[in-house]
Amino acid sequence: AGTTYIFSKGGGQITYTWPPNDRPSTRADRLAIGFSTVQKEAVLVRVDSSTGLGDYLELHIHQGKIGVKFNVGTDDISIEEINAIINDGKYHVVRFTRSGGNATLQVDNWPVIERYPAGNNDNERLAIARQRIPYRLGRVVDEWLLDKGRQLTIFNSQATIKIGGKERGHPFQGQLSGLYYNGLKVLNMAAENDANIMIEGNVRLVGEVPSSMTTESTATAMQSEMSTSVMETTTTLATSTARRGKAPTKEP
């Protein structure tokens, strides 16, 4: 089961801050959360890199649709589920994965959406970056660019996870449950008064509802290789949790 918080009118925020010497840089990320709301515009979760780097990942509701934006060194990349109605006050589960510049998004049992942006290969990204450097700088930056080219798929030096969107100007109102991000169960940690977590505003712990890791949809068959990796991750995480119905699907 997943820990649940209610975010009330006026908004609030739960912030997890990595210790300065323990900030991860990742080539791949996985995020899952359960929620219920009637909002058309809101920020649910945002992960930011250290000050000055500009890398980020944001899960949001825009015009009543759930989507994710992220930037790991070049341009903003977006992925959105345009078919699912998610601001109906019912409980929904969203799962997001990133691998380099590629991404998948799934809401409940809807088909997995995949996003492969132009330049998703390191060499193409390096060429894009090279075009943006003034000609007069010439070779001076070439060595730096080669190194940067290797970094353009990495979410560098992650510093904070902010839940609730209060400081983004679109505070979330509703319930958030069972948040999982790269091994961190941030809402559980908040309920346990983790020293790295700060809670502010109109946020209230309410207890247990079905976790995003134990919903039946984690056992849904998915088609592509990247989609399969989502299922493998979520079902592996759920193996120690009691499940109803079928056992978690295992890939051959």
C-alpha cells in the first residue's frame, strides 16, 4: 500500500533534498504515482538539478491531460496522454520512464505512449550543440563539446524532488499516493519524518490507498522493448507486496 497525502486549497509542497555529496546523475529515470483530482492545470512532481545546470523533469496536468516535460541538456522534451480523462476525481496511476532522450508514459491501463525525439542519438545531439557555438570560438570548444556530447543523455546532479507544485504557480489540489522515483518512496519518507524532507502549506497525511506499484495494470502486457522495461521494473518492485489476483508477470 502507498502513503497518501491530501493537498488542499491554497496548495502545499513536500520537498526532498538530496545531501550535497549524494546527488545522483542518471541516464535513465522511473517515476510512478497515484492521484485523484478535478484540476485542469497543476504540477504534481518536479525534479530539479543543482542550481545553474537547468536539467529537470516535471509531471503535470495541462488542459486536463497528464504529461511530462524534461530537459537533460539540449531542449525541452514533452510526452502527453491526450486520450485519458484524468481530472474526474477518480483514482489514476501514471508511470513514466526516461532513457536518454527517449521516454514512455502510461496512464492506468491505456496503451503505453513512446517518444523518440529527433536527435535521440548522441552524435546527432552533439551536431545540434555544435551549430549553436559561435564560429569564432572554433576549436577551443570542440573538446568541451565532445565531453558534453556524452552528457546530453544524462540528468545531471539531481538536487530536489518537489511534490505539489506550489512554487511553480500551479498548486495541486487532491490526493497523491505511493510516489516512487528511482528507488525513493518519497511520500513514505515524509510520513516517517525523514530528515531530508520538508513539508509546507496545506498538506495532510491521510493513510493508505492502493499503491502505484501494486495496481493490476502493472501486469498488463506491453508491446515494445522499452514498454516491457516499465513492466519489469514495476512488477519487480511489487514482488514483496501482497497482490490480489494474478501474480506479477515475468518476462522470459
